[in-house]
Amino acid sequence: MQTNGNHPYQLLFSEHKKQLHTLAEQLGTFAKDPAQADWLKKINDNLKEEKFRLVVLGQFKRGKSTFINALLGEAILPTDVIPLTAVITEISYNPKIKAEVIFQDGHRESIRPDQLAAFVSESQNPTNQKHVDKVILQHPAKILQDGLILVDTPGVGSIHQHNTRLTQEYIPNVDAAIFLFSADPPLTELEQEFLKIIRPIVPKIFFVLNKMDYLEADSLQRVLDFNRRILKDLLGETQEIEIAPISALNALKAQMNHSPEQYARSGLKDLEHNLQHFLIVNRGKLIILSNAERIERLCSEQKNLIEMERRAQASSVETLQNNLQKFEAYIAKMQRHEQRLTFLLDGLKSHLIEYFDTETGKFQQVAREKILQEVLQFIAQNHGLSIPELQKQCENKINNEIVDQFEPFRMGIEKAIKERYADEIETINDEVIEIINQIYRYSAQLFELDQTTALPKEIWRFKSQFYYRTWEVVTSLDILEKGLLGLLPKPLFLSLFKRKLPKVIQEKLDRQCGRLRADFLYRLQDSNRQYLFEFNEAVQKIHHNITGMMQNYLEIKKKGESDFSALVREQEKKQKALDAILGEIARIKQAWNSAPQAALKQD
């Protein structure tokens, strides 16, 4: 990601990503089976589509847009003297600069990059009157080349003010976040509240102090020390909080003047280095290793099949017929394991829903009391409003308070369930890999082979995203018939109103939690169905390959053919190629299983 000199793991990541593409293509030359060809396509798609998400957060006028412009190397994002509207801007790589607006109704419109301000600035799109959902910007900046997506966000504020887009789509799924603040003023109460919400959700937050050029060295050090203490106390951290001092404006000027020395002095070069280290070592390692193991698995399957082919060439027609019957019976037996897997997956689903219900109960108990106190305080502070206006304002207050309480809970429970699902599915996956290896071992026994190549472990990754629109909370306050409310004396109205509030709040919380529960349940069931489908697909693929091979040689032998020298030469050539691919995979895995771990300890 560095402008001047790449981070060593970026080079390693880029090199190995390209190499895995090449190895998948080499393996594809041997893939006669359509299922294997599909897997190779999935591998290449995974390598192309896997992205790093880096969200830039900060309050208005902290310099977020200037900071991102500095990373891109030009002043392409608009800056404004008044806050930008609540629109997300997503920036990804493309050799040519392109911009597209996605509206809330789903339609898209391509625009010129110099038209961005018309859709994201408050001055040209006040209160988002154009109903923009988000803006997609594509840019040829070097920092984006390896799959980094930069996400520019509205100024940090109350969750409900952002239509929850930020918390729904980005915060629970980011790889890291930049939290940008400046020397003057220090961290505001609003920023501190937002940090407390997102800190348990985001894997890594880089704290960045902008506008360091406004301060002398001694003053800068005092400001850094002061903010470290605030953050450490706020977040309950036991280790020292790292804050990177930068000047985004000086960094942008340096980029536009092509001055590496000035860019280094701005502090952004060191920050890029640290970002690169974290993203590549943590996220990049997963991308490389998961796809390397997929290629390794396909190679191992091919090697096993070649060994069986060689034995089939030397087998009699009778032996092949007997082996075929035995193997068909064994596959039928192994497919019955689907019942046990279904039982395990159903148990996992029930366990996670039980966990959700327990955590939801705890959340509602706390949230209900907090929301009630906030609304009662609001009523006390707005006692002079008319009954209709007070009712309207209370309705908005309840809805906003529910969103502000509910969204942090939703993000936390989503992360917790994803992590628990991933941990427990790994144990179930051990059984699946053992079943598949048993099939290979049995087929080896049929052909009197000493052993077959054990398949590497591959996790079915849980990628479900729990999209949920918290704004569905907005409903009318059915506390009393509205026609009757206006006729009541105000003291009686307030007495009845306050008495009904706890019930109304509870009903709205129940509605929100119920919708989320239904969504989680659907996603878990869908993931379990996908898991069983992939299990059956894996067994069917082995069944197809091995029975197809036996049937092929059975037909050849029935025709009386016995010269397999050409086939043997082809098999030997294929064997050498597979061994070479496996050797390269082993080297790639070794690189990421050793060096990056050592590097992590240096953080």
C-alpha cells in the first residue's frame, strides 16, 4: 500500500495470489471432470473477489476526505465547509476513474467524478433529498490494487441519523477501521460514545491524529499523551493505545507534488506501512491459505485417482466388476452419514438460537429501562408542548432511542453468532473430511494400494450477512385512541401516557428482536442446507470419478485391449505435474504459516 516501496508482505501476497491463479490454470488442463473444473473456477473467483474493507470514521471536519484523497494521490473526493450528507462512498480499484451513484430505490446512474459533490455534499444534496444510498468510486491508486476497498463515511453521530447503513453493511464486516480525530478539539463525547459501540465489533482500529502540523513537537506529544489516556480509560485497554500523528493536507500536497520526502514527513507513509502489515498478514493470509488448500485438495484427489487407474489397468474384468459393486454399496452406506450431519447441524442451530434468546433477554431488560428513562426525561424537558406535538415528538424519541440501543446489540450478537458458528462448524467439518478420506481409503483397499493421499482440511466458511432494516421500528404510538387524547386534560394525558410507555417500549423491542431472530434462524438454516449440499456434492464427485474410471477400464478390457503404454506415459506426465503443483503449494503455505506469525508478534 505504500507509495514509495512496497511492504514485504504486500509483495508476498501479490506474488502468491498470481501464483495460485497460475497453479489453478495448470491443474485445469487435467480437469476432465466438470465438478473439478467448477471448483477451479470457484478458486479463481475467490482470488479475484476477496477484498479488504477499510472504513474511515471520524466526526465532521476531522479531515476524512482529505485523508482519503492523500491515499489516492489526488483531490478527487469533495470537501465542504459544512457537513457532508449521510452517504457512504465506497472506493475500489480500476485502471480508469469511474463513479456510480446507487439510489435507495435500487437504480444506478453513472456520473463523472467531478459530479460527486452533487450527491454527497450537504450543500448540493441537503438532507439527502436525492435519496442516494451510496456512491461507488473506482480509482487506479496503487493502494487499491490488491483488493483494498476504502469506505468513506458520514461524520460520526447518532446511529439512527445515518439510516443505519454504516452499522448494517460496514461496521460488522470490516477488516479494519481508521478513526480520525484532530489535535483541537480533543475527542468529543459523541466520538467517545461511538467508539464504545464499535470497539468490540471491529477487529482493529487505527487511531489517527490529524493536523499534527498545527502543533509544535512538545505540544504534539502532550496532545498524544492526553488522548492516549482518554482512549485507554474509555475502552478499558490494558495495553498502550497507539495513535499515529499525521497531516493529511501535507500528505495530499506531497502526493500532488510527487515528493516522497514530504510524504514521509506527513506521517502517512508510516501509517500505510502499518495498515499494509495488518491487512495482509491477517486477511491476506486467510485468502492465500484457504485457496492454496483448495488447490492442494484437488491435486490430492487427482493423485489418488491416478494410482487407482494404474491398478485398474492390471485388474481382470471380474475383479473390476466386483470392485464396482462393492464400491457402489460402500458409497450408499457413507451417504447415510448425512443423517448424522443433519442432526449435528440442527443441534448447532438450536444451540445458537438458544444463545440468541438468552442474550436478547438480557439486552431487553437493560434497554427497556434506559429508553424509558430517556423518554421520561424528554417529557419533563418539553412539558410545554401541545398534546399532539408532544405525542409526535415522543414517538420520534422512542424510535430513535430503540435504534441507538438496538444497533450495537445487533452488531455484537451478529459477530458472536458468526464466530460461534465458525468454531463449531470446524468440528463438524472434521467428521466430513474423515468420511471423505474413508471413501478414498476403502477404494485403495479394493485395488490393494498401501495408502492414498489424505485430503487437506477445508472449512466451509460461513459467509451469511444479516441484513436488517432497523428503521422498520417506526410505527405509530398506539398508546390511546388519538381522537380521545386531544380531549383529555394535560395532567390526565401525561399520567396515562407515562403509564403506557413501558408496554409500548417493550412491544417495539419485541418486534425488533423478533425480526432479527427470524432473520438469524433463516440464515442458519440456509447455511446448514448449503453445508449438506456441499457434503453430498463432494461424495458424489468421488463416486462419479472412481466408478467412472472403473467402468471405463471395464469397457476397455471387455473389448480385449491390453496395451496401456500410452496411458501410462500420460499418467506419469500428469503425476509429475501434480507433484510440482503440490510442491509449490507447500512452499506457499510454509511462507504464510511461519513468517507472518513472527511478524505479528512485532505489533
